[in-house]
Amino acid sequence: MLYSVRQIDNREDRGFIKWDSIFLDDFLKGTSWSNSTGGGGGEDTLTAPYNHFSDLQESLFKSQ
């Protein structure tokens, strides 16, 4: 499963830069389970370091 996020230039203007993506198994390897933060809906949010993400086009090519 591939998860994609929209990379933006800054939080105020939110200008599009590119799509980044990460495969679920890579996310699970890269995330810190002990550093989860409060998210919406009463659930925690898990984060993965940005260096675990790749350009969407690279990820699509890798999955074939």
C-alpha cells in the first residue's frame, strides 16, 4: 500500500512543490512508536522521518 502526501513550500501559502510517498511497510519500519503525538478523533499520530519518503514517480516505478 502506498501513502502519498502533498509537499508544500510553507504552511501559510501552501504552494504545491511535489507529491511524496512511502510504502506502508517502510512507514512501519521508520516510525517511532514511542513518540506518538495526540491526533484528531482521540487517536495518536505516528510520524516517520522525511528521509523515509520518496518522490511519487520513483515509488510508482519501484512498485512495478
